[in-house]
Amino acid sequence: ARLVVLVSGSGTNLQALLDAVADPAYGAEIVAVGADRDGIAGLTRAERAGVPTFVHRIKDHADRADWDAALTASVERHRPDLVVTAGFMKILGARFMAAFAGRIVNTHPALLPAFPGAHGVADALAYGVRVTGCTVHLVDAGVDTGPIIAQGVVEVLDADHADGGEALHERIKTVERRLLVEIVGRLAREGHRIEDRKVWIPA
Ligand code: GRF
């Protein structure tokens, strides 16, 4: 399967995917990496792996719809079977959703539907939950509302309240990278169907 990965930051989830696709048995290749900003480690990781990259910054476009069209066109050019948003911090536009509906996989650092949005780790910590984790899900028109594929659980420690959630986020990301690699591989090799908001991967 052909994957396009979208990133906004350090790209450690991308790196886990880049490492996984090095094994042909994984059943997927990363054909391009896109970003909404430049100068990020995620792009460097792609370049180091010899994967083509593209950047579309919202501020370089007349409006959000124009950015959406440009991003959609760049991704379409690579004919992906799946798009993975791995720490991509922008909400995808209507055009993008129409082009890739049901084929966009996102990873979120909380147990959805709790704590959606850009501050999932901090929000869970502030609420005082004792367990949190990560969610791999399909993207729909809402923010972190799409059908859930898999979740991983991480315990919150008392000490996590001392550093603003940094260590907790690192423990979540360790689980997250493993889960994302596992799920993307299964989707790539086995496909999936969506039924009544449930995602089924043929076993
Ligand atoms: C991940 O925890 C992702 O879920 C969140 O941002 C982090 C991205 O990390 N939204 P990285 O860029 O893959 O290292």
C-alpha cells in the first residue's frame, strides 16, 4: 500500500513508520511526507530516508480553502492508499476530506472520546484521570471524532503533575508509535471496512 504521512513536528511517529516500511513484509511504502511548516525534524527524517517531501503553510495561501486545495493536490499526486496524520496539527479541509474519506488515519495522545484537540495530554492531566493513553482512529469532519481503530492505555503517575505532562507524553508516545505501526501495517496488508462507525480489519 502507498502511504502519505503528514507531520508538524518532531516526527517520531513518522520515524517509526519509516523504520517499519524498510521491511518489505510490512506491506507498505511511504511515497511522500507533507508538512504545514518547514524547518521541522519530521521533514529531515523523511529527507534522510530519501522520501520526497512537500510543505504547504497556511500563511502562504489566500485563505484556508486555497490551502486545503493545494494540500489535497500535493497528496493526490502521490496516489496514496492511506494518508497518515502523525502529529499533524492542522484541521484538514473539506476538499481533503472528500478526496480521502475513510482512508485517513490519525493518532491522538489521549483515550478518545475524552480529551480531543491539541492539548490531549495536558487536558487529561488537568482533569485528574488515573489512566490515559492514545487512540488510532480514522479522520472524519470533526476534531478527533472519527471511528476508533485501536487504543493503548498508559497510567498517570503522581509525578506527572510536576512537569506539565512532558514525561507522561513521552510514555504515551512510546505506546503510540507501536500501536500506529501495528495498525497502519494491518490496514495496508488487509484493508478495512467501516460499518456503523466501527472499523473492521479482516483478521
Ligand atoms: C503525538 O503524540 C501525536 O499524537 C500528537 O503529537 C505527537 C507527535 O509526535 N498529536 P511526533 O511528531 O510523531 O514525534
